[in-house]
Amino acid sequence: MGTKLADFTLEELMIFCVSILGALGVFAGTIMRSKCKTIDCCCIKCVRDVDAIIKEEKLQLGKTISNDEPQPEPEQI
């Protein structure tokens, strides 16, 4: 009596592993682009410096940042 696991080929196993790693990469990229100050997911909690991320993005877009200009408050989920 054969099992269904024996029917998998090495190529199918590699495709499955790459798919899982790709999904995790997309999830991590979404978290990195997030403007949330506190991220709490799957028993992992992270507090980020969102103001520095916003300033860096403005500099990449070529916008100058003045100290007089009020900085927007990041939204929290």
C-alpha cells in the first residue's frame, strides 16, 4: 500500500518550498512597508521608529524636511 507522500517528485517538493518562502517574503515585505508603530503578530511584538521611516521616504522622493513642519502621526491598527 503506497502513501500519497511517495507520489511527490523532487521538483514538486522544490516548487512547494519556493512557494512557501515566496509567501513569507511577501508577508515580510508588507510588514516592512507598513506605517504601523507597533506590530504584534504570532506572539512576536515589534515597536518601530515610524518617524524615521517617513523621513527617509520623503528624502527618497526628493522632498526636504524642515523642523518647523509638523510631522503626521502614524496610524495604528
